[in-house]
Amino acid sequence: MIQQPVLWMQEMLIKRQIHKGRFTIAAKHHITIAEIYESELVDIEKAIAHYEQAADYYKGEESNSSANKCLLKVAGYAAQLEQYPKAIEMFEQVGTSTMDNPLLKHSAKDYFFKAALCHFIVDELNAKLALEKYEEMFPAFSDSRECKLLKKLLEAHEEQNCEAYTEAVKEFDSISRLDQWLTTMLLRIKKSIQEDNDGDLK
């Protein structure tokens, strides 16, 4: 167990840096600990806690882009662990903070897209309302492929049409490759259509 002394050392360093008021350095140590939990100890809950702590310190020092990187880690993991309200809150927070930044606003659509997918897994109506909200807040979102995909998926879900759902995802994937996270979320939504269909057959 090489990790334990390393973690203990990191914790000691964090205390020392906080005592000196060096919160950015403390945040970096929290990220190191989070990465150990992430890749070596595979304790995602603990990784989330350290990424959140790092984000808080970065925010306090107004290092927003570093804070956002940590929040996106938290959001991605929270969604995997089915902690959707937390994931939605984080994705929306980062989306809102990037949409007014000329250099980063193209990324905002991804964050709103991911937040909407988390809404969708929980409840179709929530997803519709969230989509309207994002389009209002960030008009550029309306023209994005992500927004158009969401509308097609909502329609397919409403009609309980698994084929239309799969087709829309395939079409999107042929232009922008879906990563593992998006694939997982889209499959969770598709499963809810299949379950509803199975329920109708009984």
C-alpha cells in the first residue's frame, strides 16, 4: 500500500499551505489526492470530495478555469454514480460561467447538453424545461447539433420509438464521436424507453 504514506504526506502539505494562505497550492495537492483515489484506489466518492475541495480553493483565488476543470470532474463522476442533481448543478455552473467568455463559449453547449441528458435520465419533462431554459440563457445553443439531437431524442422518447432514438444517436455519432460518458448516459435513457415498451406489452 504505497498510496497511504503518499496520501498522508499530501494531507500534511495541504494543512501547511492553508496555514500560509497558499490556497492555489493546496488545491493542487487536493487534485493529486483525487487522482490517486481515481486511478489507483478507485474510490470515486473520495475523488469527488477532493476535486470539490480543490474547486473551492481555486474559486476563492479567482482561478475560475482551474475551478471549472475540477467541477467538470465532479459532474462527470456524480452522473456515473447516478447523483444526477449534483451533476446537473455542476454542469450548469460551468456552462453559465463559460457562455459569456469569448474563448470558452463554444464549450458551454457541451456542458448544457450534458446537464440536459442528466435531467432526461431523471425525468423527460425536466429535460424539456431545462432545454428551454438553456436556449433562452444561451441562444447559440439552439443552433448546436447537441440541442438538435436532444430535441430528436425527446421526440423519440415521447413516441416510445426506440429505432428513431437509436437513429438520431447514430447520426450524431457519425459526425462527432461519442465518448464513453455520453454513450453511458444515452444508453441509460434508451433503457427507460425499452422498459416503458416492455411495460406496455404486459
